Amino acid sequence: MIEIQELRKAFNEHPVLDGVNLTIKTGETMVIIGRSGCGKSVLLKHLIGLIAPDAGRILIDGTDITALAGPALDKMRLKFGMLFQGAALFDSMTVEENVSFALHEHTTASEAEINQRVEECLQAVGLERVEAMYPAELSGGMRKRVGLARSIAMHPEIILYDEPTTGIDPITGDSINNLIIELRDRLKVTSVVVTHDMKSAYKVADRIAMLYNGNIIQVGTPEEIRGSASATVQQFITGQADGPIQQGLPARRALSRWFRPRRRGGI
Ligand SMILES: Nc1ncnc2c1ncn2[C@@H]1O[C@H](COP(=O)(O)OP(=O)(O)O)[C@@H](O)[C@H]1O
Ligand SMILES: [Mg+2]
């Protein structure tokens, strides 16, 4: 369903995606893991044409989305639902207005049909009686659910999740994991989940791909990733400070800058 081919993107001469190749099958949940700042969100935004690549193609059911613009791109985007990092709700709109936004924009459905659809979507994510509330009145987990309700409103074939469990407590996070699984099973959607939360990755993934230094360095089932022979993959999935993945500044050196022994008479 989604074929990413030799995707390249640099910002200010700094390559973020350096020839990414990845195929995502219809109906599967692909989890993309990698460190903060490694380009996961940038990769997701390419999938729906929010960022244009420097080179490479992304085929969605055989159509290269990177070559589309205007109405053709808008039409292609309707296949997607996206849960942005931090949910990205409109703060000045109620939950109902947030969830129904695309329905008003892209359909000719009646007010009654739209209300019905909003209710269905909120129910699907386990929310009730929140229609009139504003995002600021909701907890982080509820905001993610509203974002998810909004992303399924248009019956997408593909749902993209950017860090769905980041910034919420582990129990709420796990209920979001369950929702991702449920939506895959019930709506038969293809899902792409970007995360650095390995617990979530193992739970929701059919396959996991690791993004590192601009490339997908391994793709496999959760078991295959757990048993990876790559020291880089092992360091990431087990969360070790020491290993082949470069750190910003070696911790000891950074510390010694601050705690340099004072010379007599100095400051
Ligand atoms: N619009 C942009 N302009 C310049 N640099 C960007 C832009 N978007 C992302 N970057 C850079 O690309 C890198 C990858 O970012 P991102 O995809 O957000 O990482 P993450 O894996 O944490 O989601 C970062 O170094 C970030 O600063
Ligand atoms: Mg990100």
C-alpha cells in the first residue's frame, strides 16, 4: 500500500532522511522507532505530502504522492488520518467542532449526519459527553483521543500516529495502544506509528522499522527486532547510554565542564 523509495531530505545541508526505503503492507501496523530528532516526524509528514522530499518517491496504492499538488494532493490526503504529536487540536474550537471540521470542509453531509458521525467517532475512542468542552479543559490522554476521533472522522484507509503515547502516563498510554490495535482490527486500516516508546512499539506493531542516521537500518517483527544482531538496534531498544549510537557530548566531559576544580584565586 505504501512504498517509500530512496527518500532524501536535508534541512540547511544537514541530511535528515538519506535514502529511506520501506514498504508498508495493507492492513498492517508498521512502527517506526528511533531517537528524538532522528527524523521520524519528518518521515511521517512526507507520507501525506506536508513536506516535499529532495529526492525519492512515495507510492500510495501506486500513485506517487510526492508528485501531486493542489486538488489531486487534497484528494489523496483524504485517504489519511493523522494523529499529530501533541494532538494539534484547534484550541478555540470545542471537541465537536474539532472532530467535525473535515466533515464540514469535505462533505455535503447534513448537520444531523455530521452530529451522528462525531458521536460515533468519539464513542470509538472511548469518550462521552465531551462535545461541548474545549481542548484546554481536557487531560493529555483525552486530547489524544479527540485527535484520534478527528483523524478517523473521514473514514481513512491509513492512520498515521506521531508519538501517540508520549507525554501521557503509562496507563493512559496503554489504553491508547489498545485503541490503535482496535482501530486496525475493526476498521482494517493500515497504520504507521512513530515512537520511541518500546513498550508501545512491541504491543501495537506487526512490524518494526528502526530509523537511524537517515536510513532504515532494520525491519522485522517485534521478535526479530528483540533478537536483532545489530548493536545499534540493541542499544536503542534496551535504552543503554553506552554503545555505537553517538551521544551529543560524552556525559563525563559535559559534567567536567561544569564541575572543573576551582583554582585558588579563580572563580
Ligand atoms: N521544517 C524544518 N526545518 C528545519 N529543520 C527541521 C524541520 N523539521 C525538522 N527539522 C529537523 O529535522 C530533524 C528531525 O526532526 P524530527 O523529524 O522532528 O525528529 P523526531 O524523530 O524527533 O520526530 C531535527 O534535527 C529537526 O530539527
Ligand atoms: Mg517527532
